[in-house]
Amino acid sequence: MKKTVIAGVGMYVPKNVVTNFDLMKYMDTNDEWIESHTGIKQRRFADRYGETTATMGVEAAKMAIEAAGITKDDVDFIIFATLVPDYYFPGCGVLVQRAMGMKSIGALDIRNQCSGFIYALSVADQFIKSGMYKNILVIGSEKHSSALDFSTRGRSVSTIFGDGAGAVILQPTEDENRGILSTHLHSDGIGAESLSVFNPGSHANHWKEGLANYDEADFGLQYVNKAMIDDAKIFPVMDGNAVMKRAITKLPEVIHEALAANNKTPEDIDMLILNQSNLRIAEFVQKKLELTDDEVFTNIQRYGNTTAASIPIALCEALAAGKINKGDTVCLASYGSGFTWASTLIQW
């Protein structure tokens, strides 16, 4: 039976570095608080007009395609994971296809936020194993800076996120000692509003029973209206404690699930890469699994949380640094809005 290998990896981060001290100019916060609570020292912000989620994805894709030793004409399917697409619709997949001058191949967009990249890997893995496609381009890209509230009111969210893109090329292999061993996907909509962007949306109070912290005035029958903009109801909201409490439970669980499915234990992990949401979460999971610093890769300190892009960016950097070698057991795991969580185990 065919297996799926990651044949090429690429990444792109904007040139513009934004430190915690830079954010202090716009909101009541400080470097010590941000770093102690999240581990973040700086992040990258895209050019306001020249870079988009899709254009950053294109740059990462070019690098992944070159690393895989193929051309854009060899790509036969695109999967694009993001929570901040260029347009509400159409999705970013078709924008990448157009920008790169690819053939009229299929393009699928995935909206699973921090778990988007692993969900995309899982979908691509099934296509590869079935023989339907031979070169799948998977992209995770985010331009968070275009949709954040850079004021004291929004500091609990806006200090966390950064912009960037990562991409991989997936191909089939007959080598049973390599490739994706398994993927594991989960969701639980209870508490979905703990990390959400409500507007624009078509909810019109339909999910009101789940919105304990919001009154009827927060929402309207219109898709979006001036009051929503004036009252900052178009920005992300987050209950950080609720998210962290679930994450530190579900991440170890889904990692153990992947290990058990392949008759492995934490001692078999050569490299663990989590979605870069919070350094404190990564430290907790590392301690729980009794892994060393060399067995867990983090870069949130430099890039902030790039959600769907964070795992492929980290994967690209870990490979470039020689921290992942042929034959290594690599585990990827994520937890995010939805709530969704996922893991995959790969024999490199």
C-alpha cells in the first residue's frame, strides 16, 4: 500500500519585525507580561498593502516545490489552510493556483484554525494513498495583523498573533519505512465561542445560548453593520484560561493516541512540533511526555502564533537546523478554536 511522504518544505515570513516594545506604543501592556505569559518576544507583520495571506502562501509554496525537485506544473491538487483568507470567498486555494499559473487543478480550503495544517495533511494523505493525486501542495498561511484590535481593549489577543506561511509537497512512496504513519482528528463544539470571531457572520442570535458573556445588543440580524464596527464586535475574542485548560489536556491525549496507534511510546519521539500558540503550553506538554529540549521545537518566541502556518514554519526551520534526520519519528500536534485538536506521526 502506498504511503505519503513530505517531499519538500517551504516557509515565508514578512520582513517587518514587531517587538513587544513596539506594541506598548499602542496598548497598555509590557514586554515582561507578554513574555512571561506567552513566551513571545517578537512577531512578523505583513506589509499592509503588498502582502496577503495568499501571496505569502505562494512564496512558501515556491520554496516547497523547489525542495521537492518538481515544478508547479507537477502539482495536481492544492489544500490551503487559513483563518484569515484574502476574501470571505472565494478561498485562497484558487488565488494560489492563479498567481502561480498552475493548471486548472482542484483547490480545497480548510478552516480549522490552529489545527488546519494537520487536518489538511490528513486529507492529502488519503488522496495520496488512494492514488488520486501524486503531488499535493499543502499550505498554511495567515495575515493576522489585518484583523486584530491594536488597542488596550484587544491586547489579550493582539499581543499573541503574527503573520507568516508554511507549505509542504506530499508525494506517494513504496518505502514502508518512511512517511505518514497515521493522523488523528477531533472536535468538540462545546465552548466554541471561547475563541471566535463572530462578525461578519450569519448567526443572528441562533447560538445565543452558548454566548454567556454577550448580550443581545452584541448581535444583529444583519450580516455586518456599523454598530458592530463601532463597538469592535468584528475582532477576535478569547477566553485564554478556557483555551489553555483544554489544550494542556487534549494535546497529550492526542499525542498518546498517535503513539498507541503505531505501537510507540513517548521515548520513541525524536521531534515533537506543536502549533505555536503559547510557549507555556509547549513546556507543559514537554514535561508531561518527559521529552528533552532537543526533542521539542519551538519558535513562537520569534514569530508569535501563526496558527495554521505555525507547524509548517517550525517544521521547515527544524529541518534546516538539522534537528530532523532520515528515520526520525516526528510527531505533529495541534489544538485550537472550535475546539479542534489533531496529531500525526511521521517516519521521516
